[in-house]
Amino acid sequence: MSRFGGIDIGGTTIKYGLVIDGKVIKRYEDLTPQNEETMRCLLKEIIRKLNLEKVIGIGIGFPGYVDQIKKRYIWGPNLKFEVKLEDLVNNVNVQKLKIDNDANLAALAEYENYYKGKVDNLVYVSFGTGIGGGVINACSLLRGGGSAGEIGHMLISDDINLEPCSCGKVGCFESLASARRWTDVVKKLIKEEPLSDLSKLSQYEIKGSQLFNREISLTKIQKIERDKIVEYICRGLISIYEIFDNELFIIGGSFTEEDNDLIFLVETKIQELDLNDIRSFPEIKMSRLKSDAGIVGAAYFANE
């Protein structure tokens, strides 16, 4: 694999870098702009910066719906404006510039780097500002009509009293179990119990994933809130498995850089919820590329 650039656009940050032979050699990060014009300007500057590294192609992952035929990002609940590829390529000296959904590209990276030839079907689930999904089915990335894998917006609750998801629906997987939701819950809990161990730890930095660290002594109320999130995650994963019959789940997102016991908690709960002895629930693994998965996948895609 030659020199490629990968750009991973999330709802909160844009991660990008130079990728050589599937490894991120140089890595950068910026806050995600919240308006169309600022986004275009920043992406042009990022592309210019990667072009100086003499890349022969650049892939860009967007957090939402992508029209690959017309080469444009359409819309997403956490990035609610259009971006056209043609707006980014003026005076850019790269042979290839391609776009896809960010979680699709992360799934591609994990598969190509670690699981190709070992499993034929896996689902990548990314927990961040939203919940993204990428599906490898029969060794190929599943796109459906173009936007398959938007698992964050499948409905897993019929409680009409819930706050609406950023997509407008009520009861979405994303609104109940995203990493942003974890952080919101932690903020509420430390306000309610300011003397708890969770509160003391959070005075330096609030991280939603602290809920899933079994070395932290949670109060009874905090455990109840944590377990609600874990059950929502399990409901989502069980539903996905019933649809795709995948052999493996890969869990990704920036939180994978931190110590946590999310997989242990999820697997324990799934054993309670999934009582069918006919099939074995897929193994769940943390992303080995961690927060670089989207960058590496974007570079792989540019090389296709």
C-alpha cells in the first residue's frame, strides 16, 4: 500500500493523517465545524495538508448518509448539512478522492487488517457522539441502496416519554446508548451524588466510559443507571445479530483508548437476555485500531 490520506469526520472531532501500509504515520485532530462553509474551508485545508505528504489518494468518512454516485455527503443527525466532493477538489493534486460513511470505513479497516480470511461476516459498532455501524457480509461491505448499516437509528424502545433522538425519532439505539449519552448520564450522577467515587474521579475529566470501569466503586443509583445503558446496548446487539447472523462484533470509538469493562458487562447481560441454546452469540471484541480505525479505513477505501 502506497501513501494515502485518511479523514475520519465525527460529530465532535475530525481525525486525519498519513497512512502507509495500513498504519497511521502522522495523525492530526480538529474540532468538527458546525456549519457548512466552515466545514468546506477546513476540509480543503486538511486535503491541502495531506497533499503536501505526496499522497496518491484520500478517503473521507462522514457520519451519516452518503451518495457515492453523486459523490456527496447528504446529511446526518450529528452533521446536518450537505458536503459535495466537487467543492473540495479544486486545485487539489491527488489522483483519487473518495467518500463513504465513517463506520463503514472503520469496519473495512478492522476486517482488512485483522479478520480477512478468518471470518466472513462481522459487524462494527462505533460508540461516539452517535452510534455508527459497518457490516461486512460475505467478505464485502454491505451498502444496500447506499446507506445500510445506520444501526444507531433502529428503534429499541417504545417509551413515548423519551427525549427524541437527534434524527427526530423516539427510542433510537443512539439516543439511549451512545457515548454522548454515557457522558450525559455521568454528568447527572455526579451532580446528584457529589461525594461519590465517580464524582471525585470526574473532577479532573468527565468520561462516560468511567461507568464501565469495575475498579470504580459505584453507588446503588449509579449502578442502576449503568445497567440501563448496558441493557440498551445488549438489546441493540441482539437485534443486529438476529438480522445479520454475524460471526463477530467489533466495538469501536474513541473510548476504546481508555481502560473499561464494557465488553465484560455486555457479555454478562447478554447471557441473561439471550436464552436460546441453538446458536452461540458472536464473540465481542474491542477495535484493535481503536480511534485510528476510521483513518485507516478511509485510506484503504481510497486505494480501492
